[in-house]
Amino acid sequence: MRSAATPGLGARVTASLGRRACEVTRNVQAGGYRIFSALDRDGPEPAAGQFYMLATEAGWSAEEGRPYLARAFSVADCEPGPEGVRLDFLVHAVGPATRRLCALGEGERLWLHGPLGRPFAPPAELAPVTAGAILVGGGIGIAPLALWRRRLAGAGIPSRVLLGFRDSERSGGLDLFRCSEIKLASEDGHRGHHGHVTDLLEVMLEGDDAGSAAVYACGPPAMLEAVRLLCREHGVACELALEAPMACGFGACFGCAVPLAGGGYMRLCVDGPVVGGEEIETALVPGGGGH
Amino acid sequence: MSVRLCGIELAHPVLNGSGTFDAIAARRAFGDELLAQFPFSAFVSKTITPEPRAGNPPPRLWETPSGLINSIGLPNRGLESFLESDLPQLAELGVPLIVSVMGTSHAEFARLVTGVAAREEVSALELNVSCPNVESGLIVGESPGETCSLLEAVRPLTPKPLIVKLTPNVSPAPVAVAAAEGGADAVSLINTLRATATDPGGGRPWLGGGRGGLSGAAVRPIALLQVREVAAAVTVPVIGMGGVSTGAHAGDLIEAGATAVAVGTESFRDPMAGRRVASELERELRRLSSV
């Protein structure tokens, strides 16, 4: 097993070469989602915001030949141990791949390669005056923010957490944040503020300390675009963890094109998935939802 | 298991299909360990065009049963930038380099072949003939006459091997014969099959480019037949590809007449698939020779 030293805050971690079969050690219900854990015996500890490509060893291609390709998942939590790094993933059954992952049994094996991509950068790298972080998550997109909150707390950087969900079926995973104070919003009003999580962000950004924090967001495209525009309006630095359909995760397929602010495209798998709000033309990346 | 392909000594018969592996991005994701265990015995570059191309608007991918439709649109940095910054990095891979080029006229192809072949890092060139010739309006690779005439135009420009990538969208044997008559040193097949997908939310085309090409396990039976037909029709070496994901699949193509094989879409699922297929193939060939 490799050394599981914690990487520097925000430093990109290089993936172990190739895919490896990892044992599933846990799969539990978390509200309307599932959290499953895999033991990565030969991989490094990932940085927050990085992702893995996942496929099950058995039964991939089960539903009329799909899923065929591996799927990208941000790591929601991780813990180094004597046998390897435990990786936790948050998943919602919306398609053939996520249905298969939700049904993973303990002891089953999962193919994965990673950690991949560009992680979140510390607040001080986004803007020199920032002292803390505001984390804005929507739905299943709360996953990478949970690990980022832990990493920030470990570095003594305060963060405030705003999470939004559509309804009770499409919510869960709050325990990943491990008791931090969370402000909640739900579109159906079942918990917290009745409305969008961006309503909460807007109030926060209009407060006295608006300029003292960097914003980190992950969630559905419309939420991310709203966060991006709010941050621009208030002159606040932000990073967004985006999603785009990708076949490989390591720059081979050129599928995950995201339009750049200055024209052309980036490959989200190698130049993201975390991007600066001003780097991109829009967070409304077409083509999601094939999970 | 070494093979000679157009005079190039290869450690084993497994290459990558053009546009299915970006060695520079992969090295960034996996580190220098990739060089120590490079999965292919020669590296085929993504197609280079005379000028930079941004590629097609997203979405660029659509998963099908056991397959993938891509509509990438040949994004690349253009000839000059490729020669200046990519080629020196590719030379560090330590395997022979085959550079794929595509022009829309004889003059463009001539510029590409001259510029690329002049570089000592380059062992061979692959001509991507899946584009229309702007002068005739015909897709070069779909017409034996166009293909032969292109080869006659570029053949005198370099003594280095010229490989013609054949399309499966027309019967490839007559085009292969024409390519060989024009002076091609080898042919490779199959490229992707023209395909499209419908937006599940509305009836419009899903892909930003309108249509794309199908690859993956689903196309393997077509590749197997076309490789057999082409190998029977020409005396130049054939590089077979299309849905190869195991050594047995590679063995099938070699048995059908291919001198070397290429792995494409499978590398998206398993970044080290080339190495795995090569080692499985070695066992396969040993088994066949012992019976």
C-alpha cells in the first residue's frame, strides 16, 4: 500500500496508474440517496473536489447493454487506514449505472480509477482577503463539499454550509458534514428555507462580511449558474465543481467539453471538474443526466 | 510477441486507435508511472489539422447498448502548435510515434505530411480520410478514386510509412486496394460507424454536432468482417480495430489477417487496457501455437 499522507490543502493528487478492483465495505441508505464505501488498497488519499471513475466488476452492462462506460463520482469522504483508503461516494438512483451502484453488496468489487482532476483551491488562493469559505451544495452535488469542509476545518479555515434539496426523496447525506452547522433550503419546503439554496447565499453575500469568504459550489447546472452570477454581482470569488458527460476521466475521449469564457472548450476531466466562476462561459453545461 | 509493421519494430502488436488516448493528458493524470508501463507498443496521435480546431459543441457523447457515439469534431491545436509543443512531449513516451493528419484538400494534406514527416520523432503517418475533399465534395475515404488520387499526391513527399484509416461506412476493400495502388504502406480499420441519437427530452438530435460515430463492443462483429475482407484484398499490412477489449478479440483480428491491432473505446473504461490486451494476446497466441 502507498503512503496515505494527507496532501497539501488544495494540491492535485496524481492517480495510481490504471484501474483497480476495490472491495465494497458498506452501502447504507442516506435519506433518498445511498452512501457506499470502497477500500482502495493501492491508491492515494484524494483531494477534495477530485473524482473517480466507477464501474462494478459484475453486472455492468446488465440493463440491455448499459451501463457500458464507467461513471464519474466526486469523493464525499475518505479515511486512510491500515489496509488502504476508505472512499465514500454519495449516489442517487436515476439511471442504469446509478441503479447498479445503489444495489452494491458488501464484499462486491468495484472497478475504479482515480483520483482525477483539479480539486478545490484554498480560499487564500482565490482572493487574498478571504478568511473563510461558504459552501453551497445542491442535491447529490453536496458530496465533494463534505470532504472539502473537513479539509478546511483541519487547516483551521472556517466554513459556512448552505445546502438545498428539491424534496424529501431527493435529499440526504447531511451526516457526511459531521455535525457542522448547516443552513438548509428545500424547494418543497419540507426542511429549512422554502425555496432555493441560492436565496440563502444571496442573503449571506449581502451581509457585512460578504467579501471575506470564497464561495465553493456543487449541484445542478441551474444552481451553479445562479451561484456564479450572484458571486460575480457581489465581487466574490467562487469555484464550481461541474459535471459533464465523460467516458474516460483522464483526457482521452474529449467528451466533457465545457465552454470557456474566452471561447473554445476545456476538458472538464483534466482542467476541472473544479473551475473558477470566471473561467467558463456558463455553468449550464448541456448533456448531463445520463447516469 | 514483437512484430514489424511497415519496417517499424513493435514490442507487441497492440496500438491505440487515433483519438482514443491522449498520452500527454494521461501522464498528467497518472504521472510518470505511465511511461514506465506505457500500454501501447506505438502511439497514434489524435488527428492533427492544419489550423487549430475547437471541436463540436456539447453534448459530444451518447452511451448506447455496449457502445458509445461520439461527436467530438477533431479538436486539436493545429499543425504548428502540435509540432512545437506536443511532439517533444510525445517523444518522451519511448515508443514509435504515428501521427494522424487530416486535410480538406490535397494542398492541406501535403502541408501536413511534409511538416510532420520532416520530424525525426515521427515513425509513420496515418491519413484520416473521413472528411470531404472541398474540391470534389466527396468524402475521400468513401471513394476509391479520391483515395488513390490523394495517395498519389502525398506519396512522393516522404519515404516514411503512410497508413490510410478506412471507414466502415462504405465497403472498405475497394478503398483499401486503391490506397495500396496509390502507394499506402498499410491500412487501418475500422473508423467509427456514422450514427446519431435522439434527445430523450424532446425528439431533437442529442449530439451538439448532430451526428457522430459509433464505437465500442457493439461494433466488433463489423470490424471482424471488414478486417477479414480487406486483408484478403491487399498485400500491405492491416491494422485491425473495433470493439477490442480482450486478448481473444485481438487474436480474432490477427487470425482475420491483421498484422497489428488497436484498442480504442476500451481504454476509456480501463486506462491500461492496451497492456492488458497485449498480455492476454500473448497467452492466446501461445495457446493457438501449441494446438
